[in-house]
Amino acid sequence: MNPKVQVNDIDEAAKRLNGIVLHTPLNKNEHLSQEYGCNLWLKREDLQLVRSYKLRGAYNFMSSQKREDIEKGVVCASAGNHAQGVAYSCQALKIKGRIFMPATTPKQKVSQVKFFGKEFVEVVLIGDTFDDSYNEAIKYCTENKLLFVHPFDDPKVIAGQATVGVEILEDITVPIDYIFVPIGGGGLAAGLCTYIKAKSPNTKIIGVEPLGAPAMKRSLEEGRIVVLDEIDKFVDGAAVKKVGELNFDICSEYLDDVQLVPEGKACSTIIKLYNEEAIVAEPAGALSISVLDYFKDEIKGKNVVCIVSGSNNDIDRMQEIKERSLLYEGLKHYFIIRFKQRTGALREFLDEVLGPNDDITYFEYTKKTNRENGPAMVGIEVKTKEDFNLLIDRMNAKNVDYTLVNSDSNLFSFLIM
């Protein structure tokens, strides 16, 4: 085991957290078990006190410090979940905390930080990504000589987050073949690798990252920590440009694989979990289930655990989640259609081109003078992928002058996302 994080550190963390964090359920899920032909359990960290596992690492770190080292206050940077864990710990330990969060953080997460921290925390919204907030937090921390509570790259934080694995092994009654765990900075994955591999060495641990932020996968492939230039911030709980150094060292040795999942696929999983299981998962929390399609042959007949890492989702994001899901599933398409500027051109399109299962969900048109064609942005939702192929066939048969926006990444990101 890594000398900086050992099993006895994790066992001590479990004792320290007893009575502070919830021992979250490990539920056998019948729907997913039947769908994938395996025995599948969900580790429900979305039901934790702060609705994510992050409280475990934050409290273990802070409660392990000497009182004189934290009396001046602590500082942290977070996309939301770690911030809530630190805020809860500040109130519990009666110490001040200054919490840096990206300006893009969902309002729900900011409100929850203030709720858990009460008068003990101050929230600073700055930057577009976690990494921006992290840099500002480190600068403030250094200038004011305060203790920094790292969200993932610290032995005490990793040991606290690893108690998720302690509970899994306490609750399950069969050998575990696979554990799927989301990866952002890598703290939870590193903790699980340390504990699970010591107690159940034959268990395969698969990390899951969003396609738009593959920091751990890229780093493992190159054998060094890679700092990403750009990331997709949508899966905010797992969107970092750089993984932790200690986490990388541990995962390099013990993690069995890392699989990337498109953000749209995670959105489809969020909707499915809500509709079928009444589970409200945030994008990062859905990654461990979104990945199952990539391993459906390997996990047949196996005992599988998926960690639902959090449920801090802002209802204002649901429209975007639905949109991304439809786009990923091939059920929503945007076109620039250059209609002939004559009476009845639009009616002809509706009657002769649009299919019975097709629905126009977006339409923007400005009539131009002295031109033969009038361009319109049209969003069309279809019922099945086959309906889309039929729609394209009819457009071509009617000589409709169109551009499919979805297939042009630059145009699509500029006009739609």
C-alpha cells in the first residue's frame, strides 16, 4: 500500500466519522440487475448528510488537525460538494471557513454551502472552473497563512473518502467482482483502491470520467500527470484539469481501468434514474451507472457495485440535461433551413416534409428583403433514430436547402450550447 495512505489510516477515519456521517445504504437494484444480467448494488452516497461523499474527507482532515492550527480558520476550493462538506465541518467544529467556488457553480450548491456553514463560512465565487477557484484559494491561503482543506489530494482526505469502501465491505455478503467509481480529482478512487485492494484483491475497480474532462485517463496513458488545456464543465463534480499527485500515484498502481463517458450519456442516465428509481443524481453521481453499457459483456453474472457519489443537482439545469440527453440519443437535431421566400413555403415543409412523429421544438426566422431564400434555425425532435433518417430522406426528396448543425461542432456550440 502507498506509505502515505494505509488501511489503518482508513480504519481510524471510519472511527472518527462514526456519528458524524451517515452509513449510507448499499441497495440491490433489481432493474439494473435484470438489464445487465448481474447482481448490481448502488452505494447511495447521494443520501449522505450533504448529499455527497465529500463530507467524509473534509471532516476527517479537519478533525485530525491541532486546534491551534485551525482556530484562525480554513480555506477550500470546490465545485460544490467538497464545499458543502467543509461548510458542515466548520459548523460542527465551530471554526471559520472561506470557500472559493467557480462562478459557474449551480445555485443549489451555493445555497447548500451557506445553509450547512451558517455564520461560520464565507463563499467567494470566482473563475469559470474548479482550477480557477483553486488557484485563487491557494493564493489567499498563502497570503493569510491559513490551513487549506484540499478536496482530494491529501492523505487524511483520501482516508476519509475511503470509508465509503469500508461500509461497502461491511454491508455486502458476497465477493465483489467490480466496483465502478466516478473520478474527478481522484480522491475517492485512490481511497477505494487502497482499502478494497487490501481487503479484496480480486475486485476490479473501474474509474469513470466524463469525456470532456479526461484528466486521470490521459495521465495514466502518459505515465505522468497531464494538465488539460480545456475541459467541458458540465459534469461539474468531476471536471478538473489536473488530478491529485498522491491520487495519481495510487491509481497508477491499483486502478484497473478508466472509462470515459459522454456528457449526454450521463444525462440520459440521470433521467432514467429519476423516472425508474426516483433517484435524483447529479451528473458526476450518474457516471458509475452510465458506464455499464461499456462493460455489459464483462459483468454478466458478476457482483457489481456502482457508487452514486452525489445528488446535488439544480432543477434549473434539468432542461439542459434533457437537451443533452436528446442530442446524445440522436433524437434532437438542429437545422439551418433556407426557405424559399414565397407564400406557402413553410406550410409545404410542415405538410410534406415533417413526419407524424416529428416535433418542431425551436424555430427562429427573420425575413430578409431582396433575397430568394430566408434562413431559419429549426430544432426538430424525433421519436426514434429511424424517424430522423426518414426526415432526411424527405428533405432530400423535396430539395430542401439545409445545413445539419449537429454535425458541425463549431457552429453547433456557437448556436446551441
